[in-house]
Amino acid sequence: KEARAWNNYKDYKPMIETAKANKLDVIGGNGAARYSNAVTRGGLEVLNQLPENSKQFIAPLPIDTATGRYLEKFIETLGGHSMGGMKVYQTQNFWDATMSWSIAKYAKANKDKKVFQVNGRFHSDEKLGTLAKLKTYAPKLKVLNISSFSADDFNNPDWKKYEKLGDYIIVTDPSLKRTF
């Protein structure tokens, strides 16, 4: 077994169980924590040292680190905190690359099926991160992006300020208790 459930799996469990009950494929798109932890400690270069049988579970090497707006967004989000020689950013790129590679492989092998990928907003808002990498692995794949988040303007959203985030925007009530 290459992976185990993550700490907020209970939030995703209804989707997983619904898919299973309806005989829909469920694929684990992210790299195993041991690989992402290794990147956080040693940078993307550590992936070159993995045994060949482990490399089948990650995106092809080398993994490119996105620059431009994605890097700017990452620095803005960190708020000026140290990035450990960019290793945390490299881990983010590892996740994006592995998720997009998993989607691309599945889509190529299952041309008659649609893929519904669920991930944290940072990975796909503004069609950056995972979506940008997916374009390199599967340039002809049609992709729609849904961004969902709580916002203080829930009762009267300012759609203009959210439009760059995705093709579809779902604004949720910020007064609802968050689980993660």
C-alpha cells in the first residue's frame, strides 16, 4: 500500500463512498506523504534517489517548479515567512505535478470517462498549480475549474472579485463550522 488516508479524510469520505457505491473509479492522485516529506527536507533532487518501483507513483522527473504568478501567490500566502530554501514550494510543485500526472494517466487510459478531481484551492485557483501542470501532461484535455470557499460576502457575493479563480465559483457561509 503506497498511501493512507489524510487527516481530514472524513470531509472527503461521502464523495468516496458515493463513488464506490455507484461503481465509479476512485484514484489517489497525490504522492505518498513519505515522498512529499522527503522533498520538504531535501528538495526535489531527493526524488532522483527513489527506487525505480517507487517512481511509478509520482510524476515523471524532473519536476518543474512553476514560476510567475504561482510563485508570487505562494510568497503572498506565506506572508514573508522563510521558505526553507524553497523546499516547501518544491513540495507544493511535487503535489501539483503528481496530481496532474495521475489525472493525465487516468484520462488517457479512460477516454470515455470524466475526472472529478478534488483538492485544496491553492492547487487550482486561477488555473495555476495542478491545472497548469495538467496542461503540460495532457494539453488537449478539456478542463473546468470549480473554486469553492467561504466568504464574508456570502449573502451578496462580489462575483467580479472572484471571477479569475475558476470557471465556476461556489461561495459558502462563513458561519458554518469548519472541520479543517
